[in-house]
Amino acid sequence: MLHRALDDLLTPIMKIEEYMQKHAMMRLRREGLHLSKHVLSTESPFYHNPIGFAMKRYAFSECFKCKKVSSSL
């Protein structure tokens, strides 16, 4: 949901989501899963949606001290 009244609240969240998607895709490519059956099969819920597959596959968390977001292994 986008609305001017929510910009102050949503902007930091959207930046974190963008960061997570970027890093999830980098990791998916590094592991060679961007061409997996989960992304290429028409029966898969992630057909032609590698970002969705990456976001489902990897876990991200925010450090409680420094507030930096990182993925877990």
C-alpha cells in the first residue's frame, strides 16, 4: 500500500525489502538455483519468479544492536 501519509513509515521498510531481494537474488545465482526447476517449471508456484523463490528459501534477520539486515546460513 502506497500513500503519502504512510511514506515516513514505509520508506525504511521498503529499503530493507529491496536490500533483502537484491541479496537473496545474488545468493540464488551464486548457488546456481536461479535456473532450477522451481523457477523454470510451469507447475511451480515460483514459475518465472526467482525473487519469490529466493525470498522463500533464505532467512534474513536484523541485528538487534547495529540494526543491519543479513541472511542466515
